[in-house]
Amino acid sequence: MLYTDLLFDVDDTLLQFKKGEEAALQTIFADYGIDYADGFETFRTISSALWQAAEAGEITVPTILETRFMKWLDAYQLEGDGVALDERFRSLLAADDYSFDGAYDMLRRLERHHRLSIVTNGVGNTQDARLKRSNLDSFFAYRFVSSEIGVQKPDERFFEAVNETIPEFQAERALVIGDSLTSDMEGARRAGIPSCWFNPERASIPNQPIDYIIHDYADLERLVAWQEPVRIRIDHYQLEEERVYVGDRSMIDNLMWLEDWHAVEKQLHALGFLRTTKPAHLVLDFDTQLKYVLHT
């Protein structure tokens, strides 16, 4: 087995935070007679700045909860209790099941052979309520929450808590699965843990090192079943960006060596290979008659 421990982020990885946030904020804004689009833009600007400051270690999560709605109320010169409003917002987040389609079945299959844990920058009781509402809470042996640990991903100390808590934890046998490049992927890099970027929207490939880039849960289930991952780079003078794919080494024997690099790329997709930004082990060089060489 390639990975023993699977470390899952929550928001926009298992639960659709944006969907739950929209429903919660619509309710709150309506009570104040504030247009949703305008109210959301103001709230997003305030909240994003606060969370970025928290990721940088400049403020704590409690500070966010104490100030974001107070700042929002001040922006509209409204009276109200910002802390109580934040509590209501987080309660509304757990009012419905906002899990991604297939999350429950995916976790049910993975727990048979892997130890599953939560690694989140959210608020502990809020995340617990949301996971329970979505029937996902029972799958996780351990949960790590930034507001309880005292530091946020990507701080190395967050994953030190993981290492110190999970019995016989081995960084190289663990995998961080999350949607955030700045907290999940960067945190995994700092901790020396393999990383898996959940990218269902197919956003542009970043420059930072990421072991696996997946678009759905099927990609994740496939990669954790691999025995020996191998990275292959496609080289061609027409390519403006480096394209490296990762897949199970056993699949290489099924790859047909065609002259058209587009066709070979389609084959890699069909064989279950995923994009990666890590350096390649093998090179398919279409400028030198399709010879592949060991990358050193």
C-alpha cells in the first residue's frame, strides 16, 4: 500500500463551503435588508483579508470570529453583535448536508485500507457539526483543527501535532488532500508530506511542487491503489509549459509509442495518469524520435 494515512481538508474538499456560505449569508443579509451581491462582496473582502493574515501567523482564528462580522456591520453602519452574528453564521453552515457528491461512498471505501484524519483551518465545533450533518464524521480516526492547535496550515507546527498524535505516523506514507494551494499544498511541502491538490474546477496548474493533481474522487481512489508511482515528462518544441504526468509504473507497458505527442497524452489520461508538478523520472522526447530516457 502506497499510503497509510490520508489527511483530508474539509472545506471545498469534502464539504462545499461556498454553497453553505451562500445559503447562510443570504439568510443573514436578508434580515438586515442588504442586497446579497453587495453584502457578499463586502464580507468576502473582509473575511479573505483576515484569513490570509491568520495563515501568515499574524492573527488567530478567534480574532477572525470576533471581528469579521463586526467589520461587516461597520461597513454598512449597522447596529448589532458581531460575535453573536458569527455564531449564527457558523450554525447556519451546518443546517444542511453540503457534502460533495460521492464523498460518503469514497470515504467508506478508503477507510477499509487507510487511516483517515481531518486537517482543517476551520473552527472545531463548526466543522464537527457540519461533518456530522453530512454523515461523514464517523470515518475519521483523528481530527486536527487549527483553532485548537493554535497555529494554521501551512505552519509546520500544525503538522508536528499530526506527527506527534497519530501512532506510528510516517510522513512519506501519508498524503495531504486539499483544495488550497497556500495552506494544504504549502503545508504538506513544509512538513515533507506528499500532496494531492483537489482541483475539480480545473484551475491553472501552479508552479509550486505538488505530487498529484486530481479532478474528482475517482482520481484519488485510483492513485492510492498504485504500487510504484512514476513521473513522465512530455517534451516537444511546441509545448510552452512543462507537462509531467504521474501514474503507476505497471501502466507504462500499455503505452503505445506514437509519433504524435497529443495522442500519447490522451493515452496517459486513459491509463489513469495524473498531472504533477514534481520533476520527471522519465522523458518522452518527441524532438528526438520518441526516445525516452531516465531523468537524472
